[in-house]
Amino acid sequence: MPGSLQNRRILVVDDDEDIRAGIVLALQADGASVTEAADGNEAVDLLAGDTPEAVVLDLMLPGRSGFLVLEEAQGCTPRPIVIMVTANEGRRHESWARTQGVDDYFVKPVPLGRLSDRLAQLLGEPS
């Protein structure tokens, strides 16, 4: 049975290698084609190429913050779905992210099944 993210192109951006690897494995298990970036500048370079359908984006990144990557993602055509993930529990950051157009916002540790389900929902697939 195909996963709920079958053949969906998703960019995962997180500077923590273990967290990034866990998210990548979970999304791949649900059928997604995943590209990875370890910092904001690498993410922007990847967005400039073949735009993914969705981005799972850490807030605190070396090189360029998640907010600056979000700004670049919003300029893509078509605009990818963006889910921001962060260890920062402050409401101010979540509020700002939502006003800047993020599609959803999760505080780490993110339940991977919930992340996959939310991506599928936002991408218009049954979970």
C-alpha cells in the first residue's frame, strides 16, 4: 500500500543531523521523495532549483534563519507548503511565523506520524 506522501517532493531543513535523519526516514517511509539541507543557505540554493512541494523548516539555522528561508520559499512558483519546526517554545516566534505565512508550526520533539499526516493533509492527500 503506498504511503500518504507517495511521490511528493519534500525538502527537510534542520542543522541537527539526528533530527533531520529521523524526519527524512519517516517521510520516506510514507513514500516521499526527500531532499535535505543542513543550513539556511543550502536550503535557499535548493529552493532556487527544482522547487519542492513542501518544506519542513527549522527556525534556528546557521547561515540564514528559518524566517529568511520562509521568505525565499514564498517567492517560489508554485509556492511550497511550509511547516516550521523548532525547539523554541516561545509564543512570539509562533505568532510571527504564522503572520509570515507558514502553513503550520510544531515544537520539537515533533511526533513524526503527526508531521507526515499534516503534510499529507496540506498537500491534499488522505492521511
